[in-house]
Amino acid sequence: MCIFCKIVNGEIPSNKVLENDNFLAFHDLNPKAPAHILTIPKVHVDSFNELTPETMAGMTTFIQEVAETVGIKESGYRVITNVGDNGGQEVKHLHFHVLGGTKLKWGHEADANSADFI
Ligand code: 5GP
Ligand code: ZN
């Protein structure tokens, strides 16, 4: 069982922010911003590649509620999901990072030459 499934079933403790029947939000162990929350589906999904539009619909509302709950909805925040090796996904259970609480910097991605993709 993956570590986020263990967080869902309580085997690994977490600092919970919000939950409903289908989703759970908890503070990231190694925060990259004053507010850094992870939102996950309770049912295991490997990554964004396997995410269905139906689950994404619920996730959308849930992330909005998380932002409201921690008080960053109006000041602004960033939602990120890392996918696979190049995306830097370390935990293979779909999660959306919700980052805020300060003016976030931009540009940690990579040295880029977009010619190959245009
Ligand atoms: P990824 O790199 O897969 O997009 O993000 C994984 C995130 O999970 C990292 O930001 C890391 O700090 C966080 N993380 C890893 N293990 C745990 C844990 O056991 N508890 C919590 N709360 N966060 C974790
Ligand atoms: Zn899992």
C-alpha cells in the first residue's frame, strides 16, 4: 500500500485540513510555502494520467474549499500536480499541491528550448 493510502486509512498520521467522503487534504511534511497543502482522492489513483473527469470535478470543488478553509482563496494560490519522472512525481498517488500564503515565485521548471515542441 502506498504512503498516501496509509495516510487515508490512518496508518500514517497527518495534519488534516479538510476531508469529505472522496477526498482528503493535509499539510505537506516539507512545506515549500507558508501554506502547502496536499489534496488527494481517498481511492488510489496513480497520477493525473489516470484521473477521470468525474473525479476531477469533485477535486475542483474540494480544492476551492481547501483554499477557503486555510484562508488563501482571495489572496491567491497555486495548484500543481507533478506527473511521472520528468514531472518530478515522488509519491505515486495522485495529489494536487495547493501553495499560498505569500507571493509565490515562478520559474523553477528547467532550462528550456521549446523548439522541439512547437
Ligand atoms: P511530489 O514530489 O510527488 O509531487 O510530492 C510529494 C509530496 O509529498 C512532497 O512535497 C513531500 O514533502 C510530501 N510527503 C511525502 N511523504 C509525506 C508524508 O508522509 N506526509 C506528508 N504530510 N507529506 C509527505
Ligand atoms: Zn495510494
